[in-house]
Amino acid sequence: MNGRTEKLTFKEKLGYGVATAGDGAVYNFVGIYFLFFLTTVAGVDPGKAGTISSLALFASAFFTIFIGYFSDNSRCKTGRRRPYIAAGLPFLLIAFVAMFTNIGLSDNGKVWYYAIFAVVFWLAYSMFYVPYTALGAEITSDYDDRTRIRTYTVTCNSVGNYFGMVFPLLIVGIFVGLGKSNSSAWTYTAVISGVFAVLTIGFMLRQTKGKELVIPPEKRAERKNIFSDYFEVVRVKPCKFLILSIICSIIGYTIFNGSVAYFITYNLGLPESYTSTIFLVLCVAVIIFAPLINKLAIKRGKRDAYIIALVLSSILMILFRVIGIHSQLMLLVLAAVYTIGGAGYWQLMSAIIYDLTEIVELKYKKRSEGTLSSLQSVFQQIGTSLGMLITGWILDLSGFDGNAAVQSQSALSGIGLLLTVLPAVGFLLGAAMMYLFPVTKARYELVQKALKDRDEKGEYSKEGLERII
């Protein structure tokens, strides 16, 4: 019952990975521009706009937990993952476009309108993200192929990141130049990005048809309730190190992304629009680094490749802090250096989590891809929240003044720390937790052998699995 063991074809890997282009398009569009749209286009009070955004993020974490559990327990004849994704797509498109549509309502009416559609969007997004991530563990149980499909996903995701980070401002400017109002330009841009997301995710559904693992009724484990399912997974020995690695790594990732615009504006004195150039460099750098990280992971194993990527990125970022960042070129190089760690996380973390599926199956005799994917998403959101919180604290402690065109030296120094040392510390802690994570390629192969022996003989040897089960 432990998934498909045969190698995936190029078409299957690309077919699975292409959905992340749509994922990156809508996720980054909302994450970067929703608050901006609410305050500058829709005319929502900044405090209320912040509340709407926070509520939507909280709703995402809440829904994620339930989606994982429900998809693990789905009894749909066509599988446990793809039906959820297909059901959520129409709602994702409608809610996404509605979030970037300015309508003539009262102030309170606007708050309710955008809050409702933001929550619907995150619910629909959870119905895609969790089952989709879980599907990656089901279409193959081969250790190296799980690394390869993540290489395809992170490469396709970089295209989606362009659509979500750089594309919106460019297209809004084009529509405005064609005589459209700023408000309608945002809506048209959202329609283009939303349709792009639906088409790429829909293509993935078509390409993975028949590839999903369907568990016969007689082999379905009896599940108690949502709380016991999550508690059982968290109790698996390697899981705690994985959770801590996720949180620490995402804290570093969030701090860097959140400080780029500040550094560009105040430390280098460049226009805010230059931020789009940095994001473009990040997208291109991911495409360059993805095959290199893939080769390293195949040769050294996913865990070691993850550690190397994050440690290398951290050392170089700290070096930039020592020598200083005094030009646009140096900032571009720093962005590429940071991407080594960021790409290492997004390319390898899900592939590493996939391997916990068989460990949970060996320990509890049930597969929990959805639960594991939910945990990854929830702790990523926790890491994001902590990263935002730390960024705000450092800005405040350093004396940053949002109303001042020129910042004090202590504020500039604080921004510099946010761009270099603090993301590096997050990455280093994430690498340290991964070093304690005991699932190597050799131990994973022991798990697969134990599953086979249990199915065929009714028992298995625990030798070499002491740190895992």
C-alpha cells in the first residue's frame, strides 16, 4: 500500500509540477498586493485592511488542518486528493478576482465584502495546496523521484512567482496606459492571473489522472478523530525536528522578503519600484539553482543537500553584512545568494516530508499524506507570522520612523541586520534542526523494506530504525 514504486516519466513529473506556476501566481499576488490594493485603491482604512488580512491568514491555517484530515479520510472512488482540488478551483478564481475588484459600498460594507471573499479564497487555496502537496507523495514512493518532482515544481513555481510578484504592477500600468481606470486595471490583471492559475492547475489534474493512489476499502485503517490523527503524526520521532526546521527556515525567509523594500528605499535611496527587479532576480535564480540542488540531493541525499544549501546561503549573507551593501549590483548578488537557501527550502522540504508518509504507515498502519501536508502549511504560516513579528520589533527597536524620508543611522543598521544577519540566523537554525532529523536515504530504504516484509510476512526487523520509530 506504500505508493507507486516505479519511476515517473518526464511527462508525469512536468504534469505534476506545472500546477505550482498557478500556485505562485495567486499566492504571491495576494500576499504582496492585497493590502496595498485595499488601502490605495479600494479606500479601506489601513487598520481595518490589516485586520482583514490577518483574519484571512488565520482562516488559512484553520482550514488547512481540516482539509488535510478530510482528504486523508476521503472515500471517493477516484482518489483522495484530486476531487478536492477540482472542487475548490471555481471558488478560488471567483474569490481571487473579487478581492481585487473595487465596488461601491459603504466603509463597513467594504470590510465585510473583502473579509468574506478573502476567507473564501484561502479556503479554496487550502483545498488545492494541501491535497496537491499530499498527491506528490502518492504518485511515487521512490526516494530520488520525490526529489526530482520537487525540482520540477520549484522551477514551475518560479514562473508563477513572476506572475505574482513582478507581473501585476507591469500589467496594471499597461491597462492604465490604455485608458482604463486604476481600479479596473487591477481587476483585469487579477482576471489574467486567476485564469492562468486555473489553467495550470487544471492541466495538472488532467496529467495526473489515474496516477493517484486509491486505497481499497479493506486496507483503510480505522481513524479515530482529527485530534488523534495529528497527535499520532507529531509523536513520530523525526517529526519534531522537521517542524522546528520549517519554523526557523521560514522565519529567515520572511524576514528577508519583508526587508527588501525598506533597504532599497532607505539604505540605497532607490525608488520602491526597484523591488520588482529584485523579485525578478529571485525568480531567475531559482531556475538556475534548481537543477544544481537536485543533483546534490540525488548524490548526497535530501537532508544533506538541504543543510548545505541553507548553511552556504547563511555564511554568504553574513559576509555581505561584514563588507557592506553599497550598490544595486551588490544587492542583486545578495538576492541570488539568499535564493540558494530559499530554493533549498522550497525544493526539498516537501520531498523530505513525503518520506515521513511511509514512516507513519509503518508505525500506525495508515497513510497520512494530507495530515503531513497540513502540518507543513500550518507551521509555515506560524514561521511567517513570527518572521513578520520579528521584523516589526527590530524596526521599532532600531528607531525606524515610517513618516521620515531619511532614517537615523541606527534604523539603517537595523534594516541591514534584517536583510542579512537575521535571515542567516533563521537558515542556520533550520539547518541545525535538519541535522538532527534522522531520516537519511539509507534509513528510508530500511523503512520501505520493513513495509514490504510486514505485508508479506506479517513482521519486520527494527534494526537500524531505532531513531525513527
